[in-house]
Amino acid sequence: MKRHAGIWLLTLAVITGLVAISVLPVAAASQPYKGKTLRVILANHPWAEAIKPLIPEFEKQTGIKVNAESYFEDQLTQKMSVEFASGSSTIDVFMQRPLQEAKQFWKNGWYTDLKPFVDNARLTPRAWEYSDFFPTALQAETVSGHLTGIPIVTEQEIIYYRKDLFEKDGIKVPTTLEELEAAAKHFNDPDKGFYGFVARGQRSPAVTQFSSYLYSFGGKFNDGDKATLNTPEAIQAFTFYGNMLRKYGPPGVLNMSWPQALAIFAQGKAAIYTDASVFYSNLLDPSKSTVGDKVGFALFPAGPAGARPYSVTSWGLSVAGSSKNKEAAWEFVKWATSKEITLKAQAKQVPSARNSAWESKEGLANFPPQLVSVIAKSGRVGAPYDRPPVIAVGQARDIVGSVIITAIDGGDVKEAANKANADYQALLDKEQ
């Protein structure tokens, strides 16, 4: 009996040992980057606001510590550029604007190509599903065949309008640029601190929103390697945009980027606001807006060339080329752009680049049906760029923005456009 008991105990010990040996690697594999710390740089943006409260979940799942920092757009780009250029950056993951930075950052070696990570079955589970992203969104993140980031936010330029005022006065929601100006003129009442129209007027930030006006007038920033900022169509667009802000806009518009322009509309001081669809959640949030229940949404109005709003990938998430924690960084990117987290972000009213989120009741639940319809229409007619498609985007935006400033000031738009066109042509020639 003792002999049998001894054999049984020995067998049990062996089995227990084998179980322990088999379990330990599995447990370790579930948190392969436990103990790593990531520095994640985010923009002050609704997507980041939706993601940050969820980061503790990621830390618990992976054992990875995340130190997240947030900056305004211009500060973000400047900070990353300085750090990356110094060669001593400790950034692992960062938000970036592909239309603004992708070409330049890739040229400088500041990105990690994510295609090998996506293609690696060990690192990317099938459920993450690369094919679920909008093809055009992925295209915006691709430079010379290299995947510079994963798209996280899409946006289109739309009309925000005070539906209560339009209904009260029997004013038709604008479908053309002429009707847009007529409505702005109707509602403009500066003596009472109320304005018919508000939009970005600050030199560089205004360029992206001006782009839809340019396209709808039939203009372009450039045609191939030829600058086209002084064509009749472009001059018409500059003049129209400048007139709208000078005649019907609030004081101080030359200093307004999106936070300032949005605040004017959110505080009930303007009838019409044109800007990115992604900001609609700010306007519906009662803690940020006094007009949340009065906001209407409409397709960007048609000009001589039809309605041509931009429809772009505005933000993506990337891994720094200088990161010493690339696989752990990819773990964060993969989590933050997963179907589950994307759906949670979209449920917080952040328009995503995943088809599944737009096909989900949960993904659409907090989007006004009117806005969903506008986004769908914009996607069908929209242009893929909201700024000059060049490497030196910042310089190009400053060049274009100089004409916008002249137009708002009521100066000689043609003269400013001729000068800007020559400067932009020189930039294009240099990049060639």
C-alpha cells in the first residue's frame, strides 16, 4: 500500500511539475512586455479625450506603463520635430496628421514602418483586421509603400447652423455658396454681438478650411508640379472667403483657429460655422456649448464646381523611428486602434476610419442621423486633401494663408495671389 502511495505521489509531483512548466510560459506570453514604460504624445483632441480614460485597462492587460502627454496641434508638431531632430527623443507613440506630416516625417526617418508589424501574425491577431479600415484612410498614411501610421480619425468640412433661427425666420439651409452668403448677411447683427458667419481666420489654420471653398470654386493648390494659386477660380475663392469673414464675422477673426471660432458658435454668437465634422461633439456637449439642442448639420454648399468639401484622414497613430520599445509601442497602437476601442471612441462621438464602427448600432448611437447623412454624402463628393500635398506643408500653408489674410483685410487679393503663387512655385520646384 505504501509502495502504491509512493508511486502515486511521485506521479502527482511529475504531473504538477509539467503543468507548472506548461503554464508559466503561457502566463508570461500574455504579458510579454510587462515592466516596459511607453511615452505617448497626444493632441488635445476629442479622440485623445476618449482614449485617455481607457489607458488603465491597457496597462492592466499588458503590464505596460503608459505616460501620456497632451499638447495643442502646433505645439505638438513643434515639440516632436525638435525632439526627433535632436536625435535624443524618448517618444514611443505619437498622434500625427498624415496630410501635414507624413511625407516630411518619413523623409526624416521619424516613423517606424508599421507594415511588417501588421503582416506579422504573431504580433497582430486576425481579429484586429487591417482590411476593416477605409482604404483611402490607409492610403493617406502610406508613403512610398511604407505604412507610417494607423488612421484614427476621419473628418469632412460641413456647415454647422442654428436650426432654431433658420426655422424661425424661414431661411433655407444653404446648398450653394451664394445662399451661404445670403443667410450670413440676413443673420448678421454686430450691434447686438451676433454674427452671421464664423470660421478660422488665423493664417495657417485657416488653410485647411479654405480648401473646400477653393475646390468648390473649381480651384486647386497646384496642378501636378504647377502652382495654381492665382487662377481666376482661386482668386474667386480667396475673395469669397475673405469677404465672408470681413463682412459677417466677429472681431479678432485673424487670430482664430478652431478653438476660438468654435467657441463663438458654441456660445450662441453666430448663426453659421464651417469647420471639421469631428468637432460636432464639442457643440453638443452642454458643458462646452449653450446651443447643443439647436445645432443643425448640412453638406458643404456648392460653388461653380459643385459641392467639394474635403474628406480626409485627419489623425493617425504612429510608432517613433527612434523608439527603443517598438514592439511594446505597437502593442499600444494595436490596442488603441482595435475594433473594440475604436467603437468605444466612436461611441464618444469621434468619427473613426473603421467600417465596422459605422456599421454598428453602438457606433452610430450617439451621432445625430442628420450628421451621419452629411458625412456619407461628403465622403462621396469630397476631395482627399485639405492642404497643399507637399513635403513642406507648413511653409505651403503659410504661403496660402498670406492670401487669406489679405482677403480678410480687404486688400488686393490678385496681387497677393500672384506673389503667393510665385513663392509656392519656388517651393514645388525645390521639392522636385
